[in-house]
Amino acid sequence: MIPANVEQLFDVTHEPASKQRLMSGQSNYARCPHCGYEGRLATPIVYHDNDKELLLTFFPPELGLPLNEQEKMIGPLIKQIVDRLPSEKRKGYLFSPQANLTYESMMETILNKDGISSEMIKSQQERVQFMEKLMQVTSKDVRLELIKQNEKIIDEQFFALFSRIAQNAMQSGQEPIARALIEIQTQLLEETAYGRQLKESVAEMEAAQQVLQEAGQSLTREKLLDFVIEAKSDLRIRAYVSMARAGMDYVFFQNLTDKIEKASPEEKTKLEGVREKLLFFTAEIDKQIEARLKQAQKFVETILEQPDIEKATQANLDNFSQDAVEVVNQMLKQASEANDYTRMGKLQKMVQVLQTASAPPPEVAFIEQLLQAPDEAALDQMLTENDEMVNQQFVDALSGLVAQMESQPDNPEAKDMAEKLTEIYKVALKRVMKKNMAG
């Protein structure tokens, strides 16, 4: 039997995460791990978005059912949608659902409502088709010829789409496809203008990250400014802005202005150029942050409108980004200041679900305690007092953390942590082995 997640109702107003499942092909799509077959399932679909006043239906023609039978299947799903909505949100569009003759036309309607034009959809389809061609070719030379012929569409949008497809392949256990995609990506990074630019940008980000990590707790505005001035490329300056925007405040720019005023004519020209770039890059980052926060706020407001806040939050945990969590905390603060107890109550329910979900597993919390042990005797005592926790699962968690720290050889803090964790691991492993032998 081929495993598949079958869904007929995608009520985005009730469950925002359902849209992602539909658009990404997580639902109503079968993949056989044995024979390699994959394809979309012929399933009736009802899609609803109250904010966009959108109620769409799609009934696969291959099912061959008469109209009255179709209505019998789709009618109860639409009733479910209406019943969930408060009376003030029940508008005229609910009484005239848009029937779609094809699955593709339904998807296009959804994307058009999101501000994605038919031209943009066509552009994405062109990129997907090109990816499929690349995957069908095993020879690097033939692939290179294809790349040269299509270089105009190998851009940021192409790499973002490529990355999503590779990630989905990994998550769905399609390792041969994922490996092939990684090989193609390596060639694209080396053989295309945008790929080389992207590779250079990633290298600059990694280098900037290393500089900031080495500065650690001693990083000040003055040091950050020195790093920016010493940067050899605009990409490095952009990397510093993206990672340390919070430190580039009024005082930071005032320090730069002071340097400009005291500089020689030649140095002054250079520093003014740096300031101009900083102002451009910070404005760019600020716009991105603002757009993300607006999107996060809209998402949180959608959850707050649900009748069961805890259930809705739990169902959408995967969609809570760091931005969304920050928005929740800010909203809670504003509600508290305004004495809006109804809103506070809803937000507190949301926070409780988020805190429970983000709490570390018991073994990780215990490891954090063990790291505070002043010496081996104290460590041994803590392990004895919590003997029931010292099992194979605990040792595996330790092993994973050690490997994680050791994968950062250039980070001195990670190196120290790896040494401490290794000591704990050795002591814990001995205890588990003794238990196993005794048992």
C-alpha cells in the first residue's frame, strides 16, 4: 500500500498550515518508496480563505461522478467552513463557490490572490521544467550545455526553488534524487554567473560570522565599526549588517561620523563611502524585517481569531518563526498596557503552548545541569541522584551534542563545550554499561 496524506478540506482561515500542505504537494500526493511511482491523487478539494473572500472547489473529472453526486460530497465540507465562521464573517462569496475544471486553474487562482501573476507562475514553471531536464541528464558536459542555454533564468528565484525541492526530497526519504540535486547544485554554483556570486556571498557570510564569533562577548560598537571599515568587499559589509544590525544604532553611526570628521582627505572619502553603503544596507535589512514582522503579525492574528487558541497554536507550531514569537510577546505587552484582559488571556494561552513545545527534552535539561558541576565528584553525585535518567537515550543525546560541538573546530567556545561533554559522556557511558551488564 502506497502511503499518502489525503485531505479534501483546506480551510486556511481555520488552519493556516493547510495552505502550505496543499501548495507544496504534501497532501493528496502519493510516493511509493519501492517502485518509485509518484503522482497526484484524484481527490475532490474545497479551499477557503475568508480574508481573501475565496471559496474554491475542484472535482477531478476522472472520477466521472454526476453533478448531484459531486454536490453531495462537497456540500458538507462547505457547511463545515460556514459553521466555523462567526456570523459577522459570513459573506456573500460563501454562497457562490468558484468551481475549477482543472487542478492547475485552482492553484493559479490561489496564487493570483496572493499577488503572484500568471506571468510569475509561467516563469516558475519554466524554471521547474529546466530543473527536470537537468535531472534527466547524467553527463556533466551535456548538463553544462543546457546550463549555458538557460543561464538567463538561473537567478535568486531559481536557486530558492531548487533549494526547496532538494529539501523536500531529503525530508521525504528520496535520497538518490537529493544526491543528484546536490551534484547539480555544485555545478550550477561553479558554472553560472549568479552561482559564483552566491558562492562568494556565502563565503563572505561565513567569514563575517567567524570574525563576530571570535569577538564573542567583547564585541563593542567600536570593534564592530572597525570590522566594517576593514572589510575588503561590499559583500562583507552586507554580511556584517545582516548579522549585527542591532548594534548599528545611532551611537554606532555617530562614532563613524566622528571618525570621518577627524580623518585625512583620502581617508575621509573612503569612510564616507562606507557610511553610504551602511545606510543603504541597513535600510534594505530594515525593509525585510518590517515585511517579515507584518507577515508574522497577520499569522498570529489569524490564530487569535480561532475559537480554540490552544488547539490552533498546537496545529500551527511549525509555522511559528522567531518573528512570530517576538510578535506574540510584543502583543502581550501591548495588551497588558491597555488592560485588554480578553486579548491577554488569548495570548497567554498561545504563549503556554509555545513554551511547552520549546522546552528542552528532560535529558537535555539534565545535561545543562551537569555542565555546571564544579568537579568530577559533584558530577558523579548528580548522576547518582538522577540514576533513572542515565540510560541509552541519555548517552545518545550526549553523543549527538559532542558531535555537534566537534563540527565547529574554529569555534573556541564549541571546543571547550565538546571537552566538557566528552567527560560527562565517558562517565555516563560507564554507568549505562554497568547497568546493562547487571541486567
